[in-house]
Amino acid sequence: MKVAFFDTKPYDKPSFEHYGKEHDIQFKFLETKLTPDTVELAKGSDAVCVFVNDTVNAEVIDKLDTYGIKIIALRCAGYNNVDVEHAFGKIHVTHVPAYSPYAVAEHAAALLLTSVRRIHKAYNRTREFNFSLSGLTGFVLHGKTVGVIGTGRIGRLFIDICKGFGMHVIAYDKFPAKDSSIEYVSLDELFERSDIISLHCPLTEETKHVINQDAINKMKKGVVILNTSRGALIDAQALLEGLKDRKVGAACLDVYEEEADIFFEDRSNHILNDDVLSQLISMPNVIVTSHQAFLTKEALDNIAETTVNNLLSFYEKDGVCDNELCYHCHRIEECKKDRAEKCF
């Protein structure tokens, strides 16, 4: 099996090379992102493997279809960059739904602790032999109320971490977890009561800009906002204004709405044209990491193994893959196959 592997980074190769050799899969590692201009690089392949910032729109899907490619294997959980509806009937799409929920939940906790205890500031100071404590006063997490938006596996793991700190947890989810002890509230109540708000939900039409100006207006003064999920869950301009107005006390972002042409690359020798991100990064109460919450050895290994198994399920087994993103599977009334056979 030949697979065109787009947007390759050095940390991708070891795990994919390992599982590729195990199953006689030849990965063609390409540093370029998949776009309408680069899609021709996939010619001659049986499949393509893509990441969050690759463009898999209708134009790209149609071209892949003409090349005879039957499967697009996402090596990530999110798929808002893929036109799944347009792909139906042409190309199968798979993803990696839960490669390392612990990694993301722990990164959110690390960002929170770094922010509220000013660890990033202390680190920079002591490297210059500045041992002053002025300006490093933080606050205790014990007893604070954290509002968690999205209680999938990552959200629930983050909740467990917060409970370990003695925090009071409230949550919002359109589909509450059954048989759980989680205290679910409305979004408005979560905004009003939370000292800290952490986002762990997928990006959909309903959740886009769930944190906007109206939402920030309802929040406590000094609220800390965490996002390790999807950038567009937050209206970045509204967040910037909230920080300037001192309504938002701190923001910890591992994702950003317009990250596609910025994150995962070394931009240190370039002028950043995104004024909003430039201002956010310049603020002393904002921490930005470049979509690294997933980046652990365990997660990279799980991503490679699951992606390879998705490919094998399609080409070497019966074509049925539990991790397929099928447009009709999201519309139960139209699909009676229930994963017992190929979606199309």
C-alpha cells in the first residue's frame, strides 16, 4: 500500500515508519500541506494521510477521486477541515478519535498551573538571576469553581484532575454523560459562576465562538479561560477586548482560530501579520502554546497505530472501520448499516 503523507514533521516519522514496515505500507513523506495546488503529489498513491491544517475541500476531494484514491486517513481527531458531506460516495474518511486524552487533559492543567502561579514569568526571571517575587502572586485552585464545556473523555479526565485539586466542578454538554456525578448547568450559569472555564468540545456550527463578547460579559471579573480543543471555539477579537477591559484575568491557548498558516512552523524570523495573535502573545497574562497538547510519545505512537489500522481495515479486511467519518452515520434516520458493512 502506498500512502501520500502530507504536512510531515520530524516527530511524525518514527512511529509511522515503524508501523508501516510492520504492515508493508510505504509512506511517501511530504513536508508540504495538502491543498488544491499540491494535491497532484498524491498521484500514484492508494491513500492520503493528512493533519488538522491540510485543506480537504470539495476541489481536493474531487481530484483525489480522479486519481483513484479511495481513503483519506486523518491522523487526528478533529475533521472540520474536511468536507465529509462532499466525500460521501467518493472517498472514505477515517480519523483517530482518542489517541491520548490524558495528554490533552494534562496539558490543560499544566497551562492553568503555569498561569495562576506565574511559573513562566519566574522561569524567565531566574535565568537572568532575578530572584524578586514582586508580581508573581498567584491564587490557590482549591475551592475555586471550574466550568468545563464538553464532557467527552478529555473533559472528564480534566474534571478528575480538577477534583484532585479540591476544585468545585460544573459542566455543560449538549449530551450529558449518563450515570455520572457531574453537575450539569446551562451555559449562562456556567459563565456566571466559574472562576475558570476550560473548553473540551468539538467545533461545530453550534459551538463556533461559544466564547464571544456576550459570553464574556456574563463572566466573573478575572475569569481564566483555557482552550486546548479547537481555536474557533473562541472569538479571538472578543477575547482580546475582554483582556484589555480586565474582565478576563488570564487566557491559556493551545489553539487559535487562524492558526492554519502559523502553527507548527518556525516563524521566528518573520513578521507576524496576525495582529490579534501578536497582541495576545504580548500580554503578560496570556500563554500560547502551538497546538502541542497532544504531543507526547504515547500519543504519537497511538496515532500511528490507529491510522495504520484504519488503512488496513479498509484495504485488507472487509472495508468496515469503526473510525470512519461517514456523513450518513451522523444522520441515523438515513443509515441502517450500523457499521456492519461499508458505508458506500
